[in-house]
Amino acid sequence: MDFQVAWHRYLQEGKRRKGEGEKWSTQRQLHAFLRQSIQTGLLPAGSKLASSRNLALELGIARNTVVYAYEQLLSEGFVNANRQGSVVNDIGVMLDKNLVSHDPDKAVGSLSKRAESLIDLPVPAELSGAFAPGIPAVDTFSTLRWRRLLEQEWRRCTPRDLAYGEACGETTLRIAIADYLRASRGVICDAEQVFITDGTQSSLDLCARVFADAGDKVWIENPGYVGAQLALKAAQLKMIGIEVDDEGMAPRAQDWSQHQPKLIYVTPSHQYPTGKVMSVARRLDLLRQAKQHQSLIIEDDYDSEFRHEGPPLPAMQGLISDAPVLYLGTFSKTLFPAIRVAYMIVPQNLTSALRLHFQRAFLRGRAIEQKALARFVSEGHFAQHVRRMRRLYRERRDALVQALEDYLPEDIEVHGDTAGMHLALRFVEGQHGMRSDLDISERALRAGLVVPALSKLAVGRRHSAWRGLMLGYAQIPADQMRAKVRALVDLF
């Protein structure tokens, strides 16, 4: 085939492939064309490429474009430059052109069955928009103080801080977290039991892989946090949905006898998504049963700092000695999501084994950020920030509840407004039947309102008695709340 004809055919095929999308420069197109020609045998091994001047004239392009393409081919090993010019190397090309595909739909490889099984689950990452749950008021965070701490730690930086860090996290941060949790959450721990992770999702993935084997049964609240569902399903664990009532997760006697769990995932301080707070009696019973059945409880304490009525309830982990609890916390909800720092508190008898796993499985970094965060916590800035956010979120919660009382229809109930950064609206049977939370959620999203449907958070194929919506209020100023609620209620 004439080289000039092949070049123009390649350009036309490129236009069809990319449509109105990304437009490649002529340099990049020529380089890709020449490389493809070598791979398919159009330019066989040992053949000499035309001089840059001659090829530029033949194709009607700038000589610098050709020089660039030749230099790229040389750096990639496709050609070799000598006194005679640029000669195509023998790279064991596949002469069958059908074997060299530039169609992404025909690319080799596909998702594993494990990965494909996760696609039907909702997206756990929080969307931006009014009422999006799980997003703190990031515009109120004191970046000045945080930046000052970072700058000070960078000035103290040593070569060791630029290497891989301690596998379990910086010691100063682990000490600061242990001190804070003992004082604020009643957690019983020392720094050796604290393990730093890259976020709650990372902690959940770790728990699912390290503390259970494929096929093991694990309990999760129904409806329950989709991030936990993703982690447990990806680890090929068998999820058992346990219904949530007004006191939180409510396992029955037959659940313990017929579906004895290896792990139990709960959000007792503010159940996700219903907002229910697990009673102390229910917590103590769950701890006692877990000990008896040799089950580990994963206590996700994601927004426990923000209790609006009465003092924060103590963590389950600290209610009894030697509690079989993996305690999870995060700074993404209290500070800002992009910080990507979370932590696990592990029972004393598991720390040595988990430390060995961390040392072999993780290459830790970001020592400077962790040291700055340690000072942010130990110097009292974190507690001050939490107190300020608690006041702000209570004000916004009050504005939301008042607006809901004024505008909500009678067949919708408010739940979970005593703590956290979101509450739940529960639909009850009305004179016109049961409302569709999925339909309202989809229509709200088109209107710029992010209100996830509770029914979409049911566990697997298990039925959930909850139909309704999640409403996050941390991002919405109190003076804007009524207008947002009115816009939502108009969709009903």
C-alpha cells in the first residue's frame, strides 16, 4: 500500500474513532501511525525510514513533526539511528494486522466476576449537591491553621520523612488519636492498638480480608451503608441483613443459631442510613452474644462527635473489658474528605498479627501530613473544631427539622435527627398507597438535590421495611434550608 494513502486512511479512521472527543496533535498522530505501521509489518524490520525532510514533503506536514515522531520511536526502541538514517528494529512483530487492535471495545482483558458483582450496588462516594449525606461543612474549615502546621512540619522535614513511613502510621499520630479517643469516646486503648488507614473504606476492606475468609457469614444492618456492602461483597463474604428498629440493629435468636457471623458491622452512634441510635441495652447484648459466638464487631463510629441532644454516647468498644470490637473512625467526616486519614482500634490480642500484616502489605507515606495532624489533635485544635462544628450542625439541623415540620405531608416521618450530619425521612402507607423513594430520589437528583433512597440500601435481596430518603444538612446554611426543603417537598 502506498505510504501516503495509508497515512490519510489512518487520519480518517482516527476521526471516526474519536468523533467530537479528544483531538490529537499531528505530531502525536504521526507517531502513532508509524508505530502501528511497524507493529503490523507495513514497515518491516530492517527497512529504512524516509528522511525527515522527504517524509514531511510527501505527507504535507512540518519537518519538526516528523523529527518528533522519529525521536519518539527511537526512545521506545522501535527504530535504530545510524549513518544510513533511521532503520526499523526487529521487535518480533505480529504480521497479522487483526492482532493489533486500536478499538478499546476489543481490548484484551475484562473485569473479574467479583468486580462485576459490585457494579449493581449504588455509588458510595458522596455526590455534591444540597442534602448530600456524609459531606461536612468544608467551607468553614480553618485552612490557615492547618497550612501553618504543614509548613512547620515541612521545615522540620528530614530525609527519613521522604522515605516510606511506619507501616502502622506515624507514632505521634497514633498516640494523639489514642489520647483523644480515651477522653472523648471512652475507648479503651493504647497507641499500639491504633492503625492508620487511607479512609474508612480502606479500613472496611482490610477488616473484610484480614478477619474473615471467603464464604464466611457477616452481619450488616438492613438497610446498611453501601461502602460496607462493597467491601464485604468484594471479599466474597456472605452478607446477612439484620433489620434495624428504633434501637438499632435487632438480631433475633434464630439469627444467632442459623447464621452465626464471623463479623458484625454496625453504626451504633448514628445508624447509616436511618439515623437510629443503638440503645445501651442493645449494645451490651450484642457484645455479650459476640463474645459467646466468637464474632468480631466492626463498630463504625463515623460521625459520633456530633450529638445534638445530650452528651455523646460512649463507644461500644469501651463498654466492657476485652471487647471483641474493631473500632473505626475517620477524619474525613470531622475535618474534610480530601484528608484521607482514618484509623482502626484493634483488640489487644490481634495487634501483633495485624502489625505483621501491615508491614508486609502496605508501604506507608505522607509522614508530614500525619505529623501535622498529630499536632492538630494533641494541641487542642481538633477538639475546638469539633465543638464549633457541633454548634453549627445543630443550628442547621434545627432549621431543617422546623422546615420539615412546616412542609412535610402527614405520611412522611422524620427519624435520626438527634445526632450526626443527616437524618432520614420514612414513608408510611398513606391514603394513596406507598410513595416510591426511588422515583423521588431520581427526580430530586435532576433538580440538583441529592437524597438517596433508603430502599436502595437494602442488603442483597433481603427486604427492608424502610422506604424513604436520606437528607444531609451539614453543607446547607440555616438561612437557605427552608427554600431547599420546599423545593424537595414540591417533588412529592
